[in-house]
Amino acid sequence: MPTIKFVNEKKSVEVEQGVNLRKAARKNGVEVYEGVHKVLHCPGLGLCNSCMICIKSGHENVQKQGLWEKIGMYLNPLGFFKRIGREEDMRLSCQTTVTGDVEVETHPSMNWHGEKFWG
């Protein structure tokens, strides 16, 4: 069974292969939303970008980003600024399926002045 390690929460959970990351986190008491988004968010449709996480390791153990996820993160300012310089690491937990061991950072910081943004 795959293991999801939540870095900020210092918590590891075993899940079934093919589980949705957002659902697994919430089921195990890990909050993927912050601030007002704990109440105001799309119910896992990939529209609001408020469940964004950063894959620290195990990129090969999650499904590839779909077109909707890629486009949505560029159209939403919240997703755009969080992704600068970390395009492959930043994912929407509601759109991510886990197929093996993965290490995840919830609530990644904004990268307002990223190295690649101004240079």
C-alpha cells in the first residue's frame, strides 16, 4: 500500500493505490485548505486552486497533470504565483491520484519574486 507523508503535519498515512490525494488527506485529518478556503472552495472540481500542494518526492508515483489542471493554474492568480519556478512540483490535491509513495507539503508559500520570474 502506498504511503503519503505530509511534511508540514509530520504525519504519514497508508492509502489504497489510486486514491485521490485531497480525499485521503481530509479523511486522515490533514487540512489542504487554508484561511477562508476552509469554507469557500469548489468541492474538488479543480476550479479554485485552494487545495494546492507541493510534491516534495515521489513525482513518478502520482498521475501526470491533466490539461484542466495546467490551464486552471495559469488562469487563477492564486495558482499562478504559487507555481512560479515550481511548475512540475505544484499540484491540485483534488486532481491528483496517488499510485505509490509520495511526500507532500500542504499550504506551499507564494513565490512572488521567484528566480525565474524576473530573470
